[in-house]
Amino acid sequence: MARFGVLCCAVVLAVQLVSSLPVIPRADEVEDAKNALLMQREDLFQGDIAGIDMDNRNGILSPTKRWTNQKVPYVIDPKFTASQRAVVEVAIAQINNSTNVLLVLRTTETSYIFIQAGAVNTGCYSYVGRVGGRQIVNLQVPVPGYGTCITVGIAVHEITHAIGFYHEQSRTDRDNHVEINWNNINPNQRHNFNNYDEKTITHFGQPYDYDSVMHYGKYDFAIDRNVWTIRGKEPYEDTPIGQRRGLSPIDIAKMNAMYPIPKNPTTVAPTVQTDAPEPTN
Ligand SMILES: [Zn+2]
């Protein structure tokens, strides 16, 4: 935890250094970089994934880790302020409105996510898939100088982990699409850029997605924060990667491949009509 604090301070310094350069980053870029740090905890797998042994990176995503009936019961920590809670609810609504997954307020379910108002230096993190019982999705609330996890994009990212997804650049085929600047990543952080074979993860036949809400940002885990660590392969080296606005069209397609049953079959399959006469045989 202390190391994470040092990391945060280092970034504040880095941001100040950047500010003294002729090219001044936009305020939103500085904010994004500060917030992205909260997804880079040194003690968590790939910076923001809980529940995986750091020495055992074969986080197999088995069907048993999927949510029953595509429903994810949730509880929002009462410690959030009303405005923070509203941001989390927008993230939930985005997933509910665009995918087959249904996040529902928990009643008596034993397995559910608890969206926790995280204290300073706890960062943003989640488990991957249904763990069983109460599982935390941690969102650090705003603290001056430390950034925040209370943005719609970050909340969507962490909840998407809980629904069952790893990071986009973990894909088996990622080396065809991105290059990694290993020299700008601390040796003890390089494992965060591992990718996995098809026995471990699947991309459901979808194309590689620079625009995924689950992709790392270009400067994540950088030693020199002005130098990239991951970027698109030529000719895509300047393509933005790792947006934190919300689910991309490909994110949605993959979530719907994992959870294939539409929420309301009557709207998707209009041939089913409740007022039609009973078929006769
Ligand atoms: Zn993540």
C-alpha cells in the first residue's frame, strides 16, 4: 500500500514536470493519467484484478464463473455521496441498456457484487467473473491529488471485470495488433503485459479492439510517464487506445457472446406473439 502511495506521489511530480514543458497536456489528459494510476496497483494482478495469485497467472475463465441467468445482483455502498452514486448508476444503466447482462439490486441472492466506496490508496479493482458470495468492486472516491475511480468509464471497466472479462491486451493475438515498450516498464511490473493462450481466455471471434474500455492506456505502468508503454502496431501507433468512456461496440458484442440470451425475447424475436392463436397440431 505504501509503495502505491509513493507511486501516486511520483506521478504528481511527473505531472508537474510535464506541465513545465512547452506542450502542456490538456486538463482532461492530466486527470485521465492520474485516474489511470489508480488502476495500476503493484500488489494486484494486472493492476486492478483481485483474487488471482500473482504467481499463478492462468486465470481460467470457466463457465462456472459466469453469472446465473445473466443476472448480476449488486449493492452500492451507502458511503458514496449522492453524486458519486449517480455516476455508478449511469455505469450500471449503460451495461443494462446495451447488453444482455442485467444488473439488479440485490434482494436475497448469496452471490453479488458490492460496489465499495474505496478509501485513499485503495485504487480501482475488481475480481474477474462470479466468485461466489459477496465480492467487492472497489472504486476509490475522489481525494485531492490522488485522482478518482468515480467516472462512468472506470466504473464500467471494473464492473465488466466482475461480469467476466480480462483486459483486451491479454488476448492471444495481441502481438499482431500492439507493440510493447518493455524498456519503459519496471521488470517487476512486466507481468502485467502478459498475454494468454486460447485455453485461458477467448475473444469470441471478435476483432482486436483498440477502443475497448478494457484496454490499457498508452502510458500505463510507464517508468517515464512521457513515453508510451503500449501502442498500436504500425500504422496504428497514433491510434488512441484504452478509452474510459464506456463499452465499445466490440465490448458489447463480446459481453453478449458470453451472455447470449436477449433480455426480452419478444422484442428480439417478433414472431413470438402472445396474442396469437394457439397452434393446432
Ligand atoms: Zn482492469
